Amino acid sequence: MLPYASIPEAAAALGRNLTFAETLWFNYSAAKSNYFLYCHNILFLFLFLVFSLVPLPLVFLEFKRFSFVSSHKIQPKVHLSLTETFKCYKDIMHMFFLVVGPFQLISYPSIQVDWLTEKMRNNNFTVSSMHGDMPQKERDAIMGEFRAGTTRVLITTDVWARALDVSLVINYDLPNNRELYYIHRIGHSGRFGRKDNS
């Protein structure tokens, strides 16, 4: 979701009028969730740009058999037919959907954690963040700081919140599965009969 409620507000923040493309994107994406827009990046940026449009000039150069192209090829004596080239494209797309795409979607919570941490630090909060993309040593150091009270706020993904025992839980984003994850999140507060807020 965009941080601006209207086009004039966005223009005021930028200090200029929005371009035609920016206005189109604003109207399209204003009511969409951040996760939905993140999925757009995966589909359009990787699928249509990186895997489809960028290699096309190289394909045409390959079919023309220019001599300067062969010197930069890993296998200069190998020439693929049009059918073989499209099969290669199809295999890459298949691999993208089965391997790369799901990993990109899973990494979204980590991106949100880093973004929220940066925003809170900019507003003078003593905050740390923890997610699965961090090495174990860094996670241990962050937990040590949090337990010692050096940082007052700890932002985590659902996975890393499991080992915590805290007095206050704030849900920044509502989980996709409310019954499973919402209850799981707020269960980290008020353990062993202590008072809590969720």
C-alpha cells in the first residue's frame, strides 16, 4: 500500500508533479497490498523482463551467426535451432516457477521486517530485527541485546517469534491464516500466569 493518500499528496512529497506513468501506477496500486505488489515484481520484472525481453537481442544475434558473437560464447561451435531455443526458454520458465518464484515469495516477510525496522529507527526507537536470512551469530547477539534491555523493541517474522517470552505483542501485518498464526503470535505474551497485552 502506498504511503500517500492522494496524487496531490504524493506530488507534494516529491516536490514535483507525477509523470503520466507514475500517475497510472498510483491509480493502479493505491489500494493494493504490499505483498500483492511484491508479487508483481516477481512476475513482471523477472518473468517478462529478465527471462523474456533482455535475452531476445542475443537470440537474434545467435541466428544471424555473427562472428563477434561466437568469440563471447562459452560453446562457440554449438548452434541451437529455433525449436531448441524455445525449449530452453520453456525450461528456464519452468525452473523459475518451481524454484525461484516460491523462494522470492517466502522472502517477503524478511523484507517487511527490515523496512519496518528502518522506519522505526528513523523515528528514534531503539529497535532490533530478526529473521531467517540472518546468520545464527547475529541472531544470538540480537537476542542478547533484547534480553539485556539494550533494545526495547524486537521485530521478527512468525518463525523467529516462537522462542520469545514477552509482555507485549503488536501485530504489524495481519497474518494470512488468522486462526493459526494470529493465536500463535499473541501466545508469546503472558506466559506462566504473568499479565500481558496483545
